[in-house]
Amino acid sequence: MKKLIFMFAAMMFYGLLSAQFAGIQRGQQADPLPEGYKPSSTNLFLAQYPAVNTKTREVMFKVNAPTAQNVQIDIAGKKYDMTKDENGIWTTTSDPQVVGFHYYAVLIDGVAVMDRNTDAYFGSNWWSSGVEIPEGPEGDYYRFNKNIPHGQIRSLYYWSDVNGLPRHINVYVPAEYEQNPNKRYPVMYLLHGWGEDETGWPNQGHTANIMDGLINEGKAVPMIVVMESGDIQTNPDVRQASSNNVSDIYVNDLIPFIDKTFRTKTDRENRAMAGLSRGGAQTTGTVFPNMDKFAWLGTFSGFFVRGDDGVVNAFNGVFKDPKAFDEKINLMFISTGTEERNPKEQVQALKDHGIKNIVFYESQGTAHEWLTWRRSLKEFAPRIFK
């Protein structure tokens, strides 16, 4: 009898579930998107909104909040008022947005919350909604290509004595890694920016797609890419760890773990570090004091020179002897978007001073955003370990 009751309950549950999804599908068919609009690639399964007009780059948002008094969308530094219909559905359309990825929030009676229609992306120190304004074919390098071999991104934890806690990392291994059990690989350590975490490069940055394409085309050598957090975690028992430099974690805990866990080439010629924004500053702060461990570095929107001594005397005088610098560092790659703070004059000053192993790249038409950094990774990775 109990078995029959269980089977009947299961049938009722799955019947209701099927009806629910059928209703969703019928609802989508009955309420088609306006002409020219398509669901954002960041949307959850079956979510129609936010919807992007690929020609005008406007974004239409819908939020179900029947008891709210005021609802807004906060995207790209501007708040858009939403209007409510008789069913409690709020709607608005944004101004044209620049291509690329954008965080956004829903403001319900002044309180910022996630839009339940999109995946969650960690940015500005909280899990946020995101929308992608698609590029044309020029953006194919960061999209999934079904016709080429694909590597893996592995989620791992390791113990940090400096931090006093386990730390989470994402590690990309190239498609050939499992097929070549006796081969060792160079390693790039890739850092995110302020307010983001180690999920930024795999998710917002599309690191695996970019690396798969570059390696498949023979533009980049097969390499391991380690994506770590740029912050020091704390709990009530290890509050003192927060005063330590995160570079100590990278050098003393992370690198030994990676070299022990993966088939790596462990000499400095086969180790690089790069980072975006604050991660660029953490890169210079890690590499310059440890040039016995790194031979390549990249800063994406992250070459920060502080003080009045000028770039030649910055970073504790690492550039004072150009010949000595070039003998240690095979490449210092500095990039920026044309619509953001530009270190072009500082780069030229270093070249005039005699630094030869330096490359400057500008992402045309982009600002302090993920499209700048995707492009920067695409330009940086093919230049290292050669």
C-alpha cells in the first residue's frame, strides 16, 4: 500500500512539474520578444529577459515584483525607472550599451538585489546579475568552438599556511594534457580585479575558450593557467592573516602546490603572471621582488605608478638598470582600453630609458571592462614561453 501511495505521489509531482514547464513554454510562445530582441547569453534556462537588441544594443528588462512601490535597473552607472503593469510586472529599456559584459542590479524600493533571470557573477564584492552585449564575428575568439579540442577548468582547494585557511583556485589545463602523461607545461598565473574573485576569469573572461582557440591555432604554446583569488580570506581565528601580503601566498603556498599537483616546468623561464586592474598591481608587486621565479608579466588596465619620482624610479628602482631588467624579464606586457586611464606616456618613458622587453597594447573603444581584458589575454598569451 505504501508503495502504491508513493508511486501515485511521484506521478502527481512529475505531472505538475511537466505542466509547469509546458505552461512556461506556452507563455513564451504567447508573448514573443519584440522584433530585434534576443535573450542575453547570460540568462538562465527559459528566461527571456533581459533581452538584447543586437542592432541598437538596447537592453529590455522585466522584473516580477507585484508588491514593490518603486523598481529600477542600475547598469553602467545609470539608473532606469521601470513601469508596472496590472500583473505586477515591471519593464524598462536601457540606452544603447557598449559591446561586452556588464554587471547590473535590480533596485526594489531602493534595495539592490539580483535579477533572478540571469546567472550570478561575482563583482563589486557581491553576486551580481550580468548581461552580454554581443560583438559580431570579431568576438568568436572567446566563444565556444565546437570544432576544436577543449581543455578543462578544474576546481581545487589547497592549504595556505600564510592565510591559515584552505583557498579555492580554478586551473585550466590544455586539451592535450591527459594525452601526454610525460609532458610538462609552463604556467601562467592569472589574477582578477578588485571586487571580483577567482571565478571572474573562467566566467566573465571566458579564459578556457580563449586559450583553446589560441592553442588550437598554434598561436600560443600549450600551458596551464592558474586563476587565484586576489584577496586574503579571514575568520575569527585567523584575523591576523588579513595584514599579510597576498604575494606571500602566491610565492610560498600556491606555486609549490601547483608544481606538486600538476606536471609543470618549474624554472622561471616557464612561469608567468598577469592580472587585470588591481590584479595588475598585484602582479608587479609579486613579480618584481621575485624575478628569480618569473620571467614574464602582464598588466591589463593595471600598470599603476604612485608617487612623484617618475616611472623610471618606480617599484623600488626595478627599472633603473635597463639591461639588468631585460636580462631578467623576457616580456612586460602593458595594456589598456582607449576609453580609460592610459599609461602610454609611462610606457614610452621606459622605452626611452632603454627598456626593450616591453609591449604596449590598446583595446580600441573599450573602457575598464571585461572586453578590454579578454582582448588583452588574447594578445598576451601568444607572446609568452617562446
